[in-house]
Amino acid sequence: MLCWVSLIALAILIIHVYVFLVVVFFIALVMCEGLCVFIAVLQAPSGNIVVRCFQYSDSGTTTSPPLNRQPVAVTDGPYSGIVGQSISMSAAGSTDPEGGALSATWNFGDGQSGTGLTTSHPYSNVGVFNVTVSVSDGTYAAQATTTATINAVGGWNPSSPIGSDTM
């Protein structure tokens, strides 16, 4: 009988030790997370809040998602041409900091629009038009603006004072 009592006492002791270790582990986990949040709060006035306390991956190492930044839009304008002439426009100099693919939409300033990093557009009227290209990496977009100066077939320049051009 003494053997059974000893085994039961040993089992109760092992269970108590196991429960004690589990409780200590969870208390330590909560304290570490609390300390991490406290440090993040202390960083708040500097604007550098980055909370990465407990991030796990399958490999057992901590990981952070890659940072996605806004692309940079660039046009090769200003553009010029004559009425009815197709003008080539490019935003091929635009870049994505992460090297991702970009898409582009154009507003030609005359009520028409287009797509693609390179495009062309004929204007049907004389004038100076504001051309805007918007490039996107799928998450963020950026814009660049330039002008298109469109002259008449005979050479009238809309930016010249009226009557100063000869035809």
C-alpha cells in the first residue's frame, strides 16, 4: 500500500511542477509583450512606432513584411505639335522603389484619356493643354504633370501674342 501512496504523491508533485512551469511561462510571455508595448508607447513622441514583439514564421525566425513605397511618376514632356498630329508621350522613366511593374493612365487635358507607360494622342484644337500621367504599382499611385502646346497647321503658336505671328 505504501508503494501506491508514494506513486500517487509523486504524480501529484509532477502535476504541480508542470502546472507551475506553465503558469510561469505564460506570466513571462505576458510581461514580455507588456514591456514591448510599453517601449512602443515611449517611442510614440518621435513618430517611430514599430511594434514587432512576437512575429513567427515557419522557419522559426522573426520576419517582417516587405515595405511598399509610393512609385515616382515622370514624363518626358513638355510636348508640342500641330493640330491633328499624333504626339508621342512617355512615362517610361517612372520607377517603383521595390522594382515592381507599373501601369499608367493619362489625362491629355482635352477631355480625352489613355493608358500605358508610352502612348500617343492627336489634339483637334490649338492651345496649351495640361497633361497628367498617373502611375500605379497596384497599391500606391503617383502623378506627374506637364503641358502640350498645340499649334495650327500654319504655325500659329498659342503662347505668342495675338497678331505677332505671320502666316
